[in-house]
Amino acid sequence: MTIDTFDGTSVKPSHWNLGSVIEQLRVSREATHNIRHHGRVRELPSRDALTTIVNGLQAVLFPTHYGRPNLTDESIDFFVGDTLNTTLNRLAEQVRRGLQFSAEEAVPDEEALTKQAHDITRQFAASLPEVRALLVSDVLAAFSGDPAATSVAEIMLCYPGTIAILYYRLAHSLHRLGSPFLARLISDIAHSMTGIDIHPAAQIGGSFFIDHGTGVVIGETAIIGQRVRLYQHVTLGAKRFPADEQGALIKGVPRHPIVEDDVVIYAGATILGRITIGAGSTIGGNVWLTQSVPPSSNVSQAQMRND
């Protein structure tokens, strides 16, 4: 007996005593430790394909920054249309794959699944002008909020916070339209690239600026207002996780902070639980905060120790 491998070569199980291992792995997959969705083999969304898709969307949204270097005023619309058409076709296939793993959106037949994926993709395309407007507000907030910034191009090409926010806004749109698995994958790609972890379900207003960015975590049910600025290693997390009578965690419960408009949160601050940071407040570096603060507050480590 020989086994064909992915590269076309063959191995003899007896050489490595693989027969028993292969059998035990099959039993684990199909019986004792089966974690397949509804016990079926399904085609997973592709991280590589999603990276290509987001690169295409970047080029569509900002063709002079992320598109071809030789674009002219006359050729931009053609480039945008051609790139968008190709990218949306790829996206629809990935959305279809992702929908297979959503218990709430389970579709019984392939035709209905494909139709749902195309509907989501069509609505996503319609949302792109609004997404671009938000992203422009984010870029301008970075330019006005960072004295080291010399140009908009520098912010778009060199700032990890800008890349993370761009991925988040695309992922959030997909999440809102009913493709949560794909949205989560896009967010995870951004996390791997930038070290910034933003859950796609979080709600974030315009003119959002993450400076430096490494280690920032924004949880699923966080709500962030307009013109908010975060620095590196800020956590907007949960304080506790409610469970049901059987001890299983209850999902979807609001458990992350609400950050109102015009708040600045400095490096290393940890803000936990469903608390509210009032508008215009400043949270100092390395502060550990688990209670709400009123608008226009100034919270520092020294103040927290005294309290």
C-alpha cells in the first residue's frame, strides 16, 4: 500500500508505521473528536484570497496610493471599475464559503447559498463610498493629530494604525451585512500584519486615530465615538464573562467599554467592562479603569492610586 502526498510523491506506510496512526486520526476526525461543522467537509475561506481581495479594495478606494503608479485622470475610473469587478467576483466566492459555517445563516442548498453570497457582496459594494468617507476622516485625524506626520501619503503607507483601521472598516461592513466569519478572518489578517486587534463587530465613529498601535485591543461590543485617539497597548476589554446555568459563556452580551466623542487614551491604559468614558476625557498612560468617568475627566495613575 502506498499513500499519495500533496506533492505527487508516494510513501509506504510501513516504512514509518503509519497505518495505525492514520487509522487513529480517522477515528478522531470522524468519531471521537469530530469538530466539523454539522459533520460535513466544507471548503474553508482562503486567507491568501482574502489578502488579495483587500489589496484590490485598497486600490479601488485609493487608486493613487494603492493602485498602479501610471494611472492618469482619464484611466482611473476604468482601473477602479475593472479592479472592483474582479475583486467582487473573488469576494462573492469567499463569502459563499464563509456562510457555510454560520449556524444562524445556514442555507439548505447551494443555489440559495450562492444567491445570499451575491446579495451580501452587492450590498457591500454599495457601502464602499461610505467606507471611503470614514477612512478619509481617519487619515486626516492622523495627519492633524501626529506632529511627526509630514504628508497624507506617509500616513497611508507607513502607519500601521491606518492599515488596521482600513481592514476593520471593510470587515465591519461585511460583519454588519451578515458575513461574520469572513469579517473575522480579515480582522485576523490585519492583526497579524500590524499587531492591532480590532473585532469587526465593534462600532467605531469617524476621525479615529491609533498612534503607533502595537498591542491595541478593541473587543467585540466596544462602542467608540467620533474623533477618538488611542495610543499603543490600549485595551478596551471585558471585565467578566456571564455564563448560563450549565456554565457555558453567554455570547453577544455587551461587555466592553463605551468611549464617547473626543476622548484620548494614552499608552498602556486598560479599560474593562461595560463602562462609559465621558466625552472629552483624557485617560493617562497605564491606567487600569473599571468604572465610568464623567465627561471632561482627566484620569491618571496617581489619581487612581489616591482613589
